[in-house]
Amino acid sequence: MTVVVLFVGSTLLAFLLALAAGPVVVALSHRLEILDVPGGRRIHLAPTPRAGGIAIAAAFGLTIL
């Protein structure tokens, strides 16, 4: 039972951290102009932030710590 609680708790913590960090990373991406700009092989219609994985990696790392 303890292992299940630990697994569910850590999964929930990582999810909530990624959910909270996502908008911050998107805002920073726009501010620092780390965007995927439409054109060429890009299929986006508007500039799209490229750094979304940072929020997920940070959430995972913080959960592990």
C-alpha cells in the first residue's frame, strides 16, 4: 500500500509542478523569443514556444529530488 501511495503522490506532484511551470516557461519563451516561427517546413500558423519540455523536465527533476 505504501508503494502505491508513494507512486501516486510523486506522479501527482510532478503533474502539478509541470502544470504550474508550463505557463511560466511559455511566457519566458515569448520574452526571450525562443519561438518556432511559421515558414519553410514549419506547419504552425503562429509563432509557437519551443521550450515546453523544460517545464516537464524541471517537474520530473524536482519530484525526484
